[in-house]
Amino acid sequence: MTIQIDTREKSRAIKQIVSYFDETGIQHYTSKLYVGDYMSLDNPRVVIDRKQNLQEICGNVCQQHERFINELKRARENGIKIIILCEHGSNIKTLADVQGWVNPRLRTSPKAVSGKQLFKILFTIGQRYDVDFVFCDKRMTGYMIAKILGGAI
């Protein structure tokens, strides 16, 4: 398997992912992707968009909503399946678990999105744009990328 990594991925943020690829013999290179952050050359119709945590997803669906939705539309129009891989940690394993998430920003901003609100937004986006949300611990991201792009999920 050869994985293309988007040039906009910060090298310090993906050091552990690249190490996993190197340790397991997964070929990889960096080049700009049309949508998403990771794609296998074996199946360019499936891409992964990696998110650091639920806070980043909140920013995408609230403050950067138009840019985020435009990327999902671009993918759908070109027959590309996007899987959002969120490195939130072991307490969030499924989209349903997002309902119980307590957004730390709620302490300082009563208008911040709650876990229940975020779940509804993500569920709707998933339905409307055929997006899957997968969650993992940061230590497992490289493995999950290989597993998803290898067709195991």
C-alpha cells in the first residue's frame, strides 16, 4: 500500500503516523490532495480527513462551516468518500458517544456547542454528504489510517 499525505498536514503533528507507516513498511509520500488528508493509491475514491479532537471539529462545523461543507460537496461531486478520523481519545468511540462530550469552552462561552448539539450537526452532515465519523486514540491514528484505507473498515 502507498499512502499519499496532504502537504497541509503539519510534520510535527503527524510524526507518530509517519513512524507507524515506516515501521510497518507502508510506503508514503507528501503531495497536495484535492480533498482530505490521506489517500491510498490503491483506492483514490476513499480519503481520510484527520481531526485532532472534537474541538477542531467544532471549529470546522461552526466557525469554518462554509469551507468545510464546500470540501464535502467537492468530494461527493467527484465520487470520493470522506471518512473523518477524530483523534479524541478513548472516551469517544462512536458518533453516539459525542452526545456525552462536555465542551470545555462551555465554561467561558455559554454559546459554545454542547456534545448533544455537535452530535446532531455531525449526524446531519453524515447523512447529507455520506461522511463517516471514526474515532481513535492519537496513538492509534497510523494504524487506523492503514486499516481504513486498506479496506478493513
